[in-house]
Amino acid sequence: MIRRRQIFTVAEFEFLSIVRTKGYVFSTLGLPAMLLLYGLFAGWLGESLKSQIEGGAKVFGVVDRAGVVDLRQDQQGTLLDLPAEVRGAIESSGVGVEAFGPVAYFTDTVFRGFDDLDEAKAALLSEEVVAFAVVPDDFVAAGAIDVYSIDGFSLPRRTARENMAKMLQEQFLQQVPAEVRDRIRDPVSTTREWVVDAAGVVSPDDVAARILRFGVPGAFILVFLISLLTTTGYLVQGTATEKENRVVEVLLSATAPEEILAGKLVGLGAAGLLQVLVWFSMVIAAAVLAAGVAMAAGVALPVKALVVGAVFFLAAYFFYGAIMLGCASFGSSQLEVQKLAGFWTILAAVPMMFLPVIMNAPHGTVARVLSLVPFTAPLAVLGRVALDPEGMAWWDLSLSLAALTLSTWLALRFGARLFRIGLLAMGSRPKLREIWRQARLAK
Amino acid sequence: MIEVDGLRKQYGDLVAVDGVGFSAGEGKIFGLLGPNGAGKSTTISCMSGLLTPTDGRVRIMGHDIVHEPRAAKQQLGVVPQELALYEDLSARDNLTYWAAAYGLSGTGLRDRVDSVLEYVGLLDRASDPPKAYSGGMKRRLNFACGVVHEPKVLLLDEPTAGVDPQSRARLLDLVRAQAAKGTSVLYTTHYMEEAQELCDSLAIIDHGKLIAMGTLAELRAMVGERDLVRVVGHFDPERIRPALAELPDSEVLTADQDSVMLAVKGAALQLPAVLQALAAAGGHLRETTFTEPSLETLFMKLTGRELRE
């Protein structure tokens, strides 16, 4: 008979031991903070690169042998579509000309004409220009230009080349009727998308909403998987340490193996759940902060997925935890234990491979089959519910839960037997046949 | 009360413990003496329920460790050879966990933990983790973990391994104090001095079998009042055995090409005769030592090997 008091003692110890470690505190609070910092850094980097590109006009030389551009004076920007008086009025009002439609206007590049290659080269070497282009005689027919620059990577130089292409494009556009120019510049300026549901009702399809609808479940599944692996990782690591420092031998003189297993599962499971709660709280807090965007995109918080997620997380945790602990108990060192448990870690992540299939057809045959296989059920069901909360029938959900619960019960029983054999097998590791025999005989 | 009867543990063809039997009464210290790999730790593992014996019986305070494990383990304290401590937890937290695992709780647990910390002289360092301790302090904490629940039977598996003489003396005092409280103690060691100094009765184990058992006096009597003489040099064993056999009150324990060992009564007086006999048998002598009768002498007499080999 298993003593609840012993289980509680082990569970309390395991819980307090793990939540006090720096690693746990860091992964619980530090990981989201690190992701936030990463986001901020990526944003800053983007802005920095943008400012590098846009930071002041760069001079780009042009040797025009084809005579396609008029560069008797430096040219900055192109306002070819606007009459001179209108252009002047806009500029004097201080309002950006971009606000008036698809006018190819750029101020970050100044084009400067040179008579020949040597003159342009001297300007490049003296850093008067960041680069220069030679437009050959046959440019109109061949479309090729030669760009000269100092060796090395330079974003302003690349932008200048792109602007050169735009300038040439504008030169040629002057030769076509005005009403066609905008379509040539931007053939499809706006795409309006519509969704037709099974009842034939047509509704607007918002890209932001679609991204959020798939992104939130995706993030949800990822957090779930990381939580599951982290928590089972604590289990395996703790067992490895105790086997290595022989603490378990003394522990076994006071507590039955089954009580140790149950205590570890409960204690470290609680630590894992606490971590999951903190992470989800942060995700929800972030979602609330971004509520304006979410509401506009028509996305509600996946409440059903959260409830189902909590239930399946517990079942999955006990299922994988029992099996991994059972196997890990046969290792005699950290490395050996990690190896023995590693297979199950990979198996737990396998459903991620099927994620595109589940996203494409949340209630299709593949998704349904994966929901009934205990190793893949937690992630598959969670994905289905998160993607389409109302689409998964209760009977479907119940069937998956029943299959997983039954498997978890079997895993706990078998895992406990393996754990007992593994912990008591000091010295040489027993052979598979011997383990199987003892697992069947163990009471 | 410890009762071990016909204990046997076999791994495939390897017999680690073969028919071991002994007992230790209340307040008595029973020593199990033997070289590394003799079967001492396996015997303790069987007694603590960690290993299931292939055959035989272990009773702790009358409870069979296989059939009544819970009742037996409740009376049992184990101090393993390796340090079984959580290095990152404080000494107090380590003891609290073990005390709780053995069923203590509340004020009783806290009082007992403080009391044991004081008992092993670690109360002032109770908040420090073992990783900040010296080897001797860790050993004392390891000992404290085994006695925190006041067991009636204490199994000590080489508890002084690798500690300095001062810490060893302190640990031995702790063991004596534990026995004085009425605890039955099983003490395994390969340090003869410890066994002689500490144990009320003891057994010598080699290759899984008990080769001698009794009180210290009884075991010494098995050797007789004879000193151990060891001569190093170059010898012809075939010639020296008959030569030495003629000496009175002496017995050749081992003889090979490089050394000869004898048990000799009054070696100080007989030594010239011994050396003369060896020289007459063609031996070339380089070095001679002799020691007074001890368990080492007995172990050599019984096995032909030194205890630390």
C-alpha cells in the first residue's frame, strides 16, 4: 500500500528544491524576459539599419553614354507626375509628397552626372560618391548597366542602385500615357480578400486576423511542448543526480520506489504547472496589451484551448513522466540517464512535424488518428482545439481523453515497476528480457 | 537487534555473498571486516532492503526485511559509504528531508533536527550547504542523516572512508554514543584499528564468505600469542618451508620467491633463529619486520593476503 504522507514528503521536497534553483527561476521569468529583449533588440536593429539606409542623401554618380537621363545638375528625387506649381506648393507647405499617391519620390539619393569613367572613378576614390553607374550606349536595347564601387558591403550603395533603377523607370514612364503609369508602377495596389463559408455566406478575410488565428494556436502548442519537455526534464535530471550521488539508496531505506516515483511526479509536475501558469499569464498579459489589434482582427482568447490544454498537459505529463522516469532509473550517470530518456523527448516532439497537416485540416483523418495515439494525442488535440475551438465535437474530445487517460494509467503502473527495478539494479544494468520478466512479476 | 541467517546474494554465476550469518544485540557494535570487494556493501544492501537476497533471512528488530519491509525499515538507519547528501541544500534542509521521509513532522521534527545537528557538532554551520563543508564535516552530516529518526538498528558502511584522523576519531565517538543509547550497530570497515577499537564482536569476510567470527579476544586467540614476521628478499619456497618448520612455536603463513610470512611466538627472541634458518636454506635477506598479534595477523593467517590488498 502506498503511503500518501511519504508521497507528500517527496513531492514537497522535489517542488521546493526545484523552484528554488536559479535555473528554474531563470527559465520561468527570464525566458519570457529574454524573448521580450530579443524582440526589442530585433526592432532596434531594424530601425538602425533603416536609419543607415535613410540617414542622409548619398551621392551616386552616373556616366550616361546612352543619353537617357538628364544630369546636367544634381538630381534628388523625382516628381515627374506633378506640375511644377503643385510640387512647389506641396513642398512649401511642409507636407510629404508621398501622401498624394504613388509618386516615385525619393530623397535619399542624389544623382550626379560625370562625363567619363576616369572622372567618376576619381570621385569614387575621393568618396565624393558612394558608387557610380555607367549606362552604356546599348542600354535601351540590352538593359544592362555597370556599377562601380569600393569593395565591401554598403546598404546606402545598394539603395542608390535601386533608386537609379526607379529613376530610369520614371524616365521611360514619361513616354506612356499618364493613366497607365500608375498601373505599370504598381499593377495590383490593393487586394481585397473574401471568405465563403459552408453556408455560402461571404465575409471579408482579414490577413491580420488570419495570422493571429493561426499564430496564437501555434504559439500555444509551442509553449505547451516546451513546458512538457522542461517539466519532464526536471524529473529525469533529479533522478540522475540522486542515482549518481547515491542519495536514492538511502531514500529507498525509508520510502518505497512507488512512493518516490509518485512524489517526484506530483512535486515536479506542480513545479512545471507553476511555470506553465506564469508563461501563459505573460502570454495573456501580452495579448491584453495588444487587445486593440486582437479585437480588430476578430480573435478571442482561446479559453477552451486553455482548459483542454491544462487537462491534457497533466495527462501528458504523467504519461511521459512515468515512462521517462522508469527508463531513466536504469542509468547510473547523468549522461546515461539523459540518453535513456532522450528517445521519449524526441517522441514527444514528433507531432510538431504534423502541425501543417493539423492546421490545414484540424478535423481530418490524420488529425483524428494522432488524437487517439497517446504519444501524439496531447499536442494534436490541443492544436485542433486551439485552431477551431467549436469544431472538435465533445465525443471526439472525450474519446481522445479516455485513450490518453487509459494509457497514462498503464504508463504509471509500468513506469513504477521499471522505476523500482531500475533503482534497485545497482551495478550492472539488467538485460531487456530480465527487465520485462521482473516488470511482469513485480507487485 | 540484528539477525542475519544464511544470507546469499548471487548475480548470474557470481556469488557476492555466500551464507553469511551473524547477530548483534541491543547496544552492541558488530564489525564486518574485509578487503574491498569482499561482500561487505552487498551484505548491507541486502540488510537495508536495497537488494533482495537470493537466499537467507535478515531480521531487523524481529521484522523480516523482505516480507515486512516497512516495519523493518522503520527501525533502520543507513549511513552509506558514499556521501548521500544534497550538495546544494543546507545541512538543516538535508536533515529535515530525511527526518520527514522517516515519518517525523512538526515541532518534533524541528527539535530532533536541531538536536542531531548539535550532536554531530554542526549546529553553528546548519545553514551552510554540504558543498561548503570539509570532508570530515560531510561525513558527520552523512552520519546525522542516518540517525536523525533515532533508529534501533544502524548500518554503517565504511563511514570513515577518506577522512582525516581527527574526524575519524570524532565519528567513532559518535558511533559509540549511538550504541550507548541502545542502538544495534553493524559497522563495516577495512581498517583493522577501527574494528579493534570499536567493535564488541566482529567477523572477517572474504570472497563473500565469513572466514572468522567472534569477540576480539576470541579472534586473537585464533592467532595465538604469536607475532607476525615478514622477511623480504629472494627465496626458494621449496627449500625454506621444511627449514622453517623445524622452528618451535612458528607457522609459515605464506612463502614465495620474494617474501616469507610467519606467525612466531616471541619473535624478538626467535628472530635470529628464523633468519639463520632462511639463510641456511639459500635465502638472500633484504628486510625484516615484525608486528604484534592483531586481526591483520589473523586475516593473513586465514587468507594468505594482506587486508588492504
